[in-house]
Amino acid sequence: EERRCPEGRAFGRGCKVEMRFGELVDRIEGGETRLYLTTQELPLLSGGGEALLAPPLSALREKLPLRPRLAGSLCPQSLNLWYGRTDLREGTTSGLHHDHH
């Protein structure tokens, strides 16, 4: 999990907080807006390359389509979960999107 840094520090740069996923969910449901789950590091496969999913998504492997309908003919290289909450008065939102990198 990552905490949004105080003003003046770059977004997504080293303000990390370790906690169990259940605690993160509880805090976000409780109204916390400065914590969020960010990109998870993909484990390396024994034959080389990276896995498609990392925890906590890998725990849901049997319930997730590896090629979601909304991806059309695209074949995902990796799937990540970004999770958080925003105060809409702050104007920080991120809708469903694909990062081209």
C-alpha cells in the first residue's frame, strides 16, 4: 500500500506503508482518503518472465477472466489492482483505463 505524500513530494514516490489487505479495506471503508493500493510487483516464473497476476489478485485467479470482455482482442501482459478512495472535493479520480507502458 502507498500513502499519498505530503504536498511538495512527487506522487507515488516512496511513501509506502505495509499492512494487511483487510486492514487497508477497513480503513478505506472507514473514510481514509490518503491510502491506496498501487501496482504489485509480479513474481518471476521458474521458466523466465513474469506472472500475469501478483497478490492480492492472484488469490482471486479462479474468479477472474484472464481476457476480460472489455479488453476486446487485446491480450493482457499483466493485471494489477489499484484501490483507494478519494474526497471528490479534492478532484483526484482515475476512471477505468489502460496504461501504455
